[in-house]
Amino acid sequence: MNKKVVRAAALEYGALKAPQVIAQAEGELAELMQEAARQSGTPLMSDEALLEALMQLPLNEEIPESLYVAVAIVLSWAYWLTGRRPDSM
């Protein structure tokens, strides 16, 4: 049986105009990214369609407007889960 390759993308948002993809990885490095997020208390979300779109973007550039709604949903979920607000960053 083939094991599914783990993939991950990390977003940064704060004082920026729009979120940016700051990391992308596959395989062992993606697993390390996920473990580091768990250890730091950073929420992880699994959304294959959004991940596929984020993996196509250049690093450290603002996400395109076509992804604003999807990323806003993820960010609002992460803020809610951690009890934080965007202006508390």
C-alpha cells in the first residue's frame, strides 16, 4: 500500500495587507513543519483544495484575491481556536 505524501503550507498574517505563504513542504519536511506547529500551539487545518492552491504560490508574496475568502475562514477559525484577535498580534 502506498503511503500518502504529507504536504504542508504555512501562512503569515499580522500587520501585512494580505496573508502570505511563508513555507511550503512535502514529505519529511512537511511532517516536521506540522510537528513544530503542534509544539508551538499553532492550529493546523486540513483542506486539500486550499493546500493545493497555496502550494502553487510563490513564497513571501501576498495571496491572490481569489483566495481571500478561503484564507479568511481559516484565519478566523485559528483566531477563535486560540482565543486571539488579529489586532492582538
